[in-house]
Amino acid sequence: MERHFTQYAAARARPTLGQQKTLDLKKGRGLREIAWLTSKIGLVMLVFLVLVSLLASLRSYLLRSPKFAIGIKEIHGLRHLSESQVLLKLKETEEKNRSLFALDLDGLRKSVELLPWVRTATVRRIWPDRLMIQVTERVPIAFVRIDDSTQLVDEDGVLLESKSEGLPSFDFPVLMGLESGFETELLARNRKRIELYRRLIRELDDNGAGLSRDLSEVHLQDAGSVSIVLNDDTVLVHIGADHFQERFRRYIAMSREIKQKYRLLESVDLRFENQVVVNAAHEKIASSSGK
């Protein structure tokens, strides 16, 4: 009885012919799927390597081909800045790579904007070999005297390099009191002085008065107060930080009289209401005024 049971169990453990075929089919299908997946991955990798190789070849061609070397250089917007200064900046960039394709446009733009006269710059590629640089220059608004030298300055308080022979082409008053240097606090003080100067010009020219054309010097040593010297005059007139046109006209109205009275007149202070302080050589006189 036990032997028959053992034979029966062994027969049950052995797969039938149909079951064996099913197992073989599944095993073969699994192997085919693995082979197909492997070949697909291999094909993708091959295509990827081919694309990488093509891109590398294309990049090498663009970098080395004479067709894409910078051949035409256009610089627009220059009025006071010399073209050679911009080209020098371009040469520094070209030394790294002469290919228009590889040119660092942003780096070149920043380099050009470091030039004193340049406010902004735009750099463009025009294929296949043309480079265009568009410059927007700073606009001078006055002369400034610093360390016994005269320079131009723009509305941001930036000192502009210029040849001495080119200065007479501008008709600006001379500012006194600006500081030379690039420290943050110093530049902030200069900007405040420039803002005060610009407000002075606006108020003197308000309502078409055009009085600013009579200014020779504007003293801004005190960032909160303005003193002026008129054309063909030597008297320093203190007019404070407001009521510029009123005080300017007030000085014009009294200047002839006080100059006749004080032959060695040095300065006139109009910052006090209903009072004029006159400084002449060796004397200081305060007088009331209802004007």
C-alpha cells in the first residue's frame, strides 16, 4: 500500500508533457523579450552616441571654420567715445576665441560697459561672420573741477574722460565740491550733489526763464546748499537749497548797488529771509532787506 502511494506521489510530482511544453514556451518567450529589450537599449545607446558624435563634429566645425570667424565689426552710437577703445575690449575677448559662434557676448557687453562714456551696450551676432555693438553713451550735464583738472560729469555723477581740446565744445557751468574715487559712500554723496545741481537748473529755467545760462560756477561742497558765480562775475552768491529763482533774481536786482558800495566784494549770502549778508575784503556786513 505504501509503495503504491509513493509511486502515485512521484507521478504527481513529474510534469506532464503538456505542462512541460507550456513551461518551455514561457521560458523561450522570456528569453526573446530579454533579447529584444537588450537590442532596443543597444540601439538607443548607439543612436545617442551617433548624435553626440555629430554634435561634437558640428561644434568643432563651427569653432574652427573660417566661415564663422568674425569678419565684419560694426560699432554704432559713438559720439564722444573713440572706436579704438571699444575695439580694444573686443580684441581682449577675441584672444580667447575668434569664432563668432563661441564669442562670449555677455562678457563682451560687460567689458564695453566698463568704459567711462558707456551707459549701456548691446552685442549681437549676425551670421555668418558679422558682429554688431550698439553703444548708448552717457550724457554730460556739467564740467567738474577736481584736483586742478576739469572733466565732464553725467547725471549719475560719473566722471567722463575727455581730451582737453574737446572740452570747449560744451557750454556748461563748472561744478565745485564733487569728490574723486569709486567708494560707495563717495559716489552716493556725489549723486546727491548732482541731484541738487539738476534741481537748481530746472528751477532757474522754470517758466521759460532760462537763467541757468548765466551760471559760471556752481559750488556744492555742502550737499544741502548751493552757491553760485555768474558769468563775468567774481562774487560767490549763497542761495541755499530752495527758492533758487527768487534768490537769483534778488541778487541780480541788488548786485550793481552793492558792488558800487563794496569795491572788494567777495560774497553775498541770501539764505536768510529779509536779510543779506555781504562779505567784502576785511569786513562782513549784515543788512536787512525787504526784497
